[in-house]
Amino acid sequence: MHIHILGICGTFMGSLAILAREAGHRVTGSDQNVYPPMSTQLETQGIELIQGYDPAQLRPAPDLIIVGNAMSRGNPCVEYMLEQGLPYTSGPQWLHDHLLPGRWVLAVAGTHGKTTTATMLAWILDQAGMAPGFLIGGVPQGFDCSARLGETPFFVIEADEYDTAFFDKRSKFVHYQPRTLIMNNLEYDHADIFPDLAAIQRQFHHLNRLVPGKGLLIRPAGVAALDEVVEMGCWSEQQLTGLNSQAEWSAQLLQPDGSCFAVYHQGEKLGEVSWSLSGDHNVMNGLNALVAARHVGVLPSQAIQALSAFSGVKRRMELLGQVGGVSVYDDFAHHPTAIATTLAGLRAQIGDAPLVAVIEPRSNTMRLGSHSDRLMASTQQADQVFWYQPPAMDWSLASLAAACPVPSEVYGDIDQLVKRLVQQARPGMHLVIMSNGGFAGIHTKLLTALKELPND
């Protein structure tokens, strides 16, 4: 078939495009904003990308159009597709109908850590020789690309609670029917489509209803929002995890920054993980992935060995470069909790070294101001914060900056922001760029500007 994907550069849709091509289809796609790493990955895979949504791209008509959830009524391609009666579906529905039947699906859900945990799980299975398929909403470091069909029934998928398409307002993850399910955590997010936390919990309940009786739900102990989801009903086995706790599965920190931790099952020590990652959140991600891998037959000792060799995910505290003693990182921060945990992990790792955060509140939830009361407090582990005010945000960051617990500056111009960062740069500084978008290419601009500084 010729499959054309509208919104192909989204992390989910780009990964789906790779699966469709591997399954033997001709795949093309279009998007309005094309930026790395997904655009680079698609081009490497030989998938044709079209900039923009001119309906001419649908002539001659493809056999099927897969519509990304960023598409809405009024989009020229969407309107043409509907007017002409062209066949279309959503990405999650296409997976459900064509790729997931007969697979053992291992799904990773939660407000935070989905991409990292799914990558860890796929990595563990791969290192154990289980050749899994996977679809990850990011670009993992240990694999050639973010998706593959695999050679066995096992399929790891990042299970997102965001809605499916303009014509299907259910959460994406209800299409996946997992046998092994990780619920990492749960907070209020996606304020553009969910009115409150209870609405998200209802979707998680719908997901939980799909896990078969001999399936497994893995979740951290003592998370009230998840406890309430399970109280709505649970028909499968559960296994609880915890950090420095008495949970059935526990991780005990051996280094304060999380770079080394021991794994315990029912009080018995199974081994130690030493890796390049940091932060309590990543320790929990790794523990949950280990438990999920055990459900499909991977020995904990194998999982511990695999995690110790895990190299991470692009845009998740990815070290982009070190110039003149300044370390520049890229992090996919979409929520105050994600900002806080990432900065706390790096602070534990670098001690008293200067830590500067550069933040674009780009997610729909943060743009709407739903977490504005928590946003400033999330940066307390930094020494200084530079905020970028996106043009489309209708509330002012400057009005909150005075409440920031650390020195804070707000900029509305990327070039001026880069200039200011270069002025502040000094050897030993760790500079973290935090956004869930392209941030107007600030990463490349900053590294280039730092390289142009005189060596003295």
C-alpha cells in the first residue's frame, strides 16, 4: 500500500512511519514544522517528507491516510481528505488493526518517564536476545531508530494518554491491549484536553481494564493518584516498586545521584546497577523496566547487566557538547515535575558546580498556565534560570520571574538569549536547555557561539 501520514514528524507518527515501511508499505508524509532528531531519522530511513499541507500531496490519492493527532478540522489536507472520501485512520488504530494482533504488548504509561522507560525495557529485552519489536516516542541511543517490527512476539510501546485523533478522542493507549503494563506515575497534565486529574485517571482505568487476568500491572507504591485508579478496578496481578522502600521490588541508592543502585526483591539483593544516568526518577524507571522484563522471562541478573550498559535517549539529559569547559545538555522538559527531577538529578551528580537552566514552557499545559504556580519552584536546584517567552503564550513569564527561588531572567528573542548565555558562560558550568520542541534551534546557536569565544 501507499500510506501517507499527516503530521509525520511527531515522535509517535515518525516511529509509526518506520514500522509501516518495514512492513513493506510505501510511506510518505508531511508536517508543518520539520526538525531533528525525527526529521533526520526519517530521511535516513528513505521516507519522503513534504513541508506543509497543500492538498496536492494527496493527488493521486494514497491507499490510506494516517492522521496524526496534531491535525484538526480546517487543515487543508484534512478538509480535502474528507471532501473526497479518501480512506483514513489514526496511528493507534492502524497499530491495533495491523501490527499488534498476536503480539505480547509491553506498554509503558505515566505522566513522566515513558520514553526513557520504554527504551530501557526494549534495551533489556534486546540484550537478553529476545529481539523485541518496539515503538518509542523519541530517538534511543542504543538502537538505529525509534521503532522496529522485531523478530519475536514481544512488542514494547510507549503508551501515551493524549487523545488519538480529531475523530477519536479516546487516549492513544486504549488501542494497545497490553499484557504487561507499567504505570510509572500520574499527575495532572494535558490541560488542553483534560479538565482535571480525575479525567486522566478515568483513561488510565480504561487502559487497566484491558490487561488480561494473567497479565501484570507494575506501579510504584504509595502514589495516591495510581492507587485511586486501581481502586476503580484491577483484574490482573500487580507488583509494586519503590525507592529505598519496603515494596516487593526496591532500589536502594548506593550513590546519592542515582548513578549506582542495588536491586532487591522481597528483601533479597539481586545485584547492582552502575550507569551514566542520574536522578531518582531514572532509578525508578530502570527498576520498573526490570520488573516488566522479568514478566516475559528475562532474569534480573540479565536486566541488571543490560541497564549498566544503557546509554540513554536523545533529548533526555543528552550531553550535546563541552566547549571551553561549559557542558551543554538537551532535555525534553514538559512539566514542572520533569524540570525539578532532572535538575535535582544533575545537581546530585555535579555537586556545587554552577548549574544554569534555560527553559521554554512549550507544552500545551504550561502554555495555558495550568502549572504556573509550580513552574518557578521547580527550578530551585539551579543557580540561575533563563526563561524564553514563546510568542504564542498569552501570559507573561515576567510576572512570575520575581517569585523564582533563584536569579531569573526572561527573554522573548532567541538571539538575545544566546548572547546573554555566552556572556555568562564560564568553565565548569553545566547549562541545561529544557523544552519539548525545537526551541528555535537554540542548541546549535549556543554551541556555535561558545566555540567562537576566544580561547583565553
